[in-house]
Amino acid sequence: MPKTSVRSSSFDKAASPATVALVGTVKAPPEGVVEFYKASLEAQGFKVVPGPEAVGNVTSIDFIRGDGETVNLSVRQKEGVSTFTIGANVAAGSVK
């Protein structure tokens, strides 16, 4: 997402599927973060998993593609800054 500050990231391709994680912060509402990543993931063939989109005060959405590639997006806002985590288990060659 534009203007995001990456706080941490990791990529472990030792297993299949690969495990990817990113923690970032951005001055944007959680809805803006969700819409940005939802559009990006859907463009890559992921589908939203139906279910609750909040756990307490954290927005949390799961995505799935094919037979087992998964992504979770969690967002929490405090003082106008959204902190988000993207965790994914995907084929190593598909990481973007």
C-alpha cells in the first residue's frame, strides 16, 4: 500500500507452501487498507472466505486460492494510524 512503513517482514520458502509475513503501518483508516489489499489479492485469484470480519477491535479477513494457499489480513487503528499484518501460506513463485 502506498506510504506504508514496513515494520517487519519475513519469507520462508523452506516449506511448501512458503510462509510470508508483513507488518506495516500507514496513516489510513482500516477500511482503506482492507480495500487496497482485497483488490490486490482478488486480482491474483484469491477469494474472500465468508465469515466475521472483526475480532474485537481488529478487522480480520481470510482469503483462499486453489487447494490451500491462504492469506490473512488483520488491521487495527490507533490515533489515525493503521497497523496491519499480512500472513500468507502460498506457492513460493507466486509471492508478490
